Amino acid sequence: MTAELIEPPTEVSAQWGQSLAKGGLATALFHIERAAVGRGSWDTAHGWITACVRQPVNSFAGAGLFYGAPALAHVLHLAAIHGPRAYHQPRMELNCAVEDIVQQRLAAAHHRIDAGQRPDFHEFDLLGGLTGLGAHLRARRSPKLLREVLAYLVRLTEPVHGRPGWWTHQAPSGEQDDRYPGGHGNFGIAHGIPGPLALLSLTHLDGTQVPGQLEAIERITDWLDAWQQNGAARAWWPEALTAAEADQGHTRQSKPLRPSWCYGTPGIATALHHAAHAAGDTDRARTAEAAFLDALEDPNQAHSLTDDSVCHGTIGVRLAARRFAERTDHATALRILAAAGNLPNPDAEATGQGLLEGPAGIALARCSLAADSPATDWDALLLLV
């Protein structure tokens, strides 16, 4: 265990303490997982949780699953389920703030749709948008408000001015960019439409359903089918699509990028696998399994993984592979796990912080893999399960 994961700092900012993506909440979650599997103490976990809430909780309207009140609520939810009952009351208090955030964001999103405008991807994405908030509501079993999020995602899939409803006016950076004059369509599970697809599919499997849900799943899978590439008999998808590429029906991307959770084939195949199970489509399930396997067994893709991070490194792929294998037949599961085990170990260490790019996320995933499965199902926030 690295030194920075042992003792929390004595002074923290709200921006650091309340961030799962880049801050201390990721380390708190790591110690919760260790305590839940019997490899650590709840006192250590509590020390980190306490450090993270020394500043007032940020409940501004833009807060999401990976930052602010929803991120803290998610961590306390897992602590309350698996640890001391002392976390129940603060978790309930935070739930009210989260519900207000969700309602504000839903109102803004519906207003935007009614006006015929295109979305920012942070309106709907997993890391900062309503898909992430829906993942939290799913974990805490809040079906009424979750159905409102799902109803919004169904509307999101309806075409707008000849483009998919999720087609954003921004560049993949989240900013305006002359290289994307007509915006873009995003294929990453972290920021693009595979995230909503995964949530719509997982909730349908759970029994939390709204009118038009299966039709929305089909609209997304049809789009992913249309843009599936098959170079060297290996299925892959572009990272992003410009308006010109969409009009021409051809992507300029010549080969698959690294096989990461956030933007690569493993994340997309995971979402498609959930969708296949929701729709009872065995052919699509086999296609998703083949794509996942191909990405891991292709040496060119495997060697493009340059660090060990959860977001875009090997540990995230290994965790995704473990969860993917749980949903397949025995022979396929063995191949997936073997391929994930054979991924090269990158020389470069993670240079970021938090769950997505830092040592806390790496340690958390390693702890879960060592225990065969996450004790807290924390990886549901990545829509792996």
C-alpha cells in the first residue's frame, strides 16, 4: 500500500475531499472495500470519510456521481450497507440533497429537449451527468426517481434534426473546437452513449422499467451496429464521430485505440452485453463477447495500454473482464480471464489521483480482484454490473 493511502491529510479542500474522480473519496472507498472484505479496519475507513467532509458538502446543481453531494452519498451508502450503522443518518440527510440535484438537472434537460437544442455531454454522461446520478439511484434502490431519469434517457435517444438525440454540440474535450464544427457523437462509456445504454439495460434487467425503454436500447444498439468497424476481423468502434464523418458514413479513424474501460472496446462491449441480456438477444451477446475477447487478444491493442489506471489502464480492463466473464458461459469466461491475465504490465505508474487515474483506484480494483468480486459492488458506478 502506497504511503498516500494510509493516513488522510490534516487539511483538505472541498474540491479534493468530495471528489471520487480525483480526490480523497476514492481512498475512503478503498478502505471501505478493505474493511468489507476483512482486510482492513472500519476505523481507518472512518478516518478517511471524516477527512473528506471537513468542508461543507458541495450540493450545487452540477454535482454528479463523481463529485460533490452525490459522490459522498454514494460512498456513505456503501459504508452504511457494509459497515457501522452510524452512517445511516448522514446518508439519509445527503439523499435529500441528491434528490434536489437530480430534479434540477432533469428539469433543465427536459427544457433543453423541448427547445430542440443539442445537449452538452455532461448533461447525460456517466462521469458528470444524469447517467451517473441514475447509477447512484440504482445502487440505493430509489425506483421512483430512477424511473424519471430513465424516462429522460428514453427522450435523449429520440432523433433531433437528423442526428441522434445524444449528439452533442461540443468537442470530445467538452469545449467548442473548430475541428468539430457540427459537434460530435461520442462512443465512450464514460462520456458517450454506451453509458446510458448500460444504465437502461441494467435497470431493465433489475425490473425498473419505463415506457419506451427497450425501444431506446434498440435505437442506441442500432447506431453502434452501424458504426462497428471490422478491421482484420476484429470488431471495434471509433472514439468519436464528427458531423462530416456522420454525413459521409465513414470514420477517418483507421484502427482501434487502446482497449480501455473509458473509451475502448471493453467499455462499449460491456454496454452491448448488458443490452443483449435486456433484449434477450443471444446473437448480440455473442458479438459483444467476441469483440471483448478480440480487444484483449490483439497484441497491438494490448500493448497500447500504457499505465495501470482504472479509467484507461490495465487494472480497469482486468476488472471489466472479471465482471464480463461472470455473465458468459464457462468456456468463454475462461478465455476472457486468461486474456486479461496475459495483458502486459505497463512500466509507467499512474500519475493522476482518485478513482479513475490514481493509486487509490488501482488499489481498490486490486483489492476487489484479490477477493474474486468486489464486496461492496462499488464497480456498479462504472456500470460493470
